[in-house]
Amino acid sequence: MTRLSLRAILLSTLAASSFAQTAPKRPKITGIDHVAFYTTSPETNDQLYATVLGLPAAPPLELGQAVRFMAGTQWVGYGPAPDAKAVGRMDHVALRTDDCERLRAYLSARGVSVPAAVSKRRDGSALLVVKDPEGNTIEFVEGSGAAAAEARKQGGDVTAPDPVSHRIIHAGFIVRDRAAEDRFYKDLLGFRPYWFGGMRAERTDWVSIQVPDGTDWIEYMLNQPNPDQRISGIMNHVALGVEDMNFTQMKMETHGWKPSATEHSQIGRDGKLQLNVYDPDLTRVELMEFAPVDKPCCSAFTGRHPSKDR
């Protein structure tokens, strides 16, 4: 090896070491803050969330939003559909972090396109908006949970008489390039494997990865190359955690809901009891028990299960 080659290697090593020492470190990402969708029928949507699910409505917090439905300090948001004929109804998924500005610097240093500065929302929380490799809008929020908790303590309009759930545990969306998404969520953001499975044991249709500093997760919905609105609504979904599905179903029945061929309690392939309901645009709201009641198919769980208190 020539002296020139040795010097090049040494300089490259020193540069890498210098970057590792000076590049910003990733702040904590602790869970899901909210999930936002579009709606073409606000009144019917209100019936599902406020009446059947018992989730309280709260004023809009973000641009283009019409209403939020609170699940504890988290929420599901809706705004008018910009295109009533569009297949997709998911707007964005928002994750909680303890430092938006540090996360902005961290992602920028690793080649992710980020805004020039972190923005502020109406409640004073910090907001960072980016795109994942497949163009999905991902928000990072700092301080949102504290603001919502304070509003609850002061008796604001985020209380409800009979909610079926007090927390969001996961959100799922269609993924076409799993490797590219893994580089963003797992390699850059530090998400950890939780479970994977499929309709058939030999094929993986769903991949669940947990946030690095909590138990919430996002779910890759695979093998959907050309979904129509119904399939898109099933795949792009939000999940509310419950302790007891039988009790939850009875509560929903007192709210006027009745089980049907498409909305009923069942054990999922992950061994957890679940019950799916649908908004007027066919977006799935999945109610799911925190822990499995049966052995999961396909793979074992590799992370801690969520609970009522996170």
C-alpha cells in the first residue's frame, strides 16, 4: 500500500470520527402524538367518534383541520378531503419527541430534507414536519401531551363521559419499499422490531416496529400494489388500546353500536383481541387489547406491550 493510500485512509477515518463526535445525537421519540385523516362526511364521522367511541371533540390545532377527537392526551384529527375521489384518506402520522430542534439538526446532518426552522402550534408545542422515503408526511411534536394534560386538569373540552379508550397504541400505513422505510425508521430514528406476520404463515404482510423510547408502534402494511379506497382504508388505520374487549364491546352497544359482519370482535393473527369499526370514508379504527390472549402466528413479540398507562 502506498503512502498516499495510507494517508487517504487516515484522513477518511479521522473525518468519520470527527463527524461522530460533533454530529447531533437523536433525541427521544416516545410515542404517537396523533394521527390525521380526511373526511367527506363530518356529521357521520362525529357519530362514530363522539357517540359510538365516546371520544370528546376538541378544537382544531393544525392548519386545514376541522376537529380532533381526544384519546387521553393523544388524538385523531380530521379535515375536509381535498379530493372526494382520492383513494387515500390518511393525512399524516405524528410522533412525540423531547426535542424538535435537536431532531431537526440530527436528520439534516444525515441527509434528510428538513425545514429551515421548527414551527410552533396554537398550544405552544413545537412541530417538525418531514417526509419519509415513500412520501408519507411524518410530524414530530414536542410538548403536545403536556398541553393536553393541563387542559384536562383544568376541565377543558378534552374530557368525556364514557370513552372506550384513553390512548392510541399504533398507526399503520401502506408500505411498498420495506428496505427504504427501514433505513428511515429503524436505522435513522431507532425504531425497534415488535412483531411481524401475515394472512399466511409463509408471507409477511404486516411489520410492527416500536418507537425507540416507548411502546407505541407503526405498522407497515405490505403487499398492496394497487389498493382501491376500501383496501386503502383498511390498511391506513389507527388503533386504540383497550384493556377488556368484552367490556369495550358492551360499552359501545350502550352507545348504539351493534356488531355486524364487518364490525365484530375477533382474535387477530398477532393473538390480540381486536374489533374494527369504520368511518364514513372506510378508514379503519382498530380497537385492540394491549396484550395477546393467544399465541401469535409467524413470529414472537420482541418488545414490551403497551398498557393503559403507556
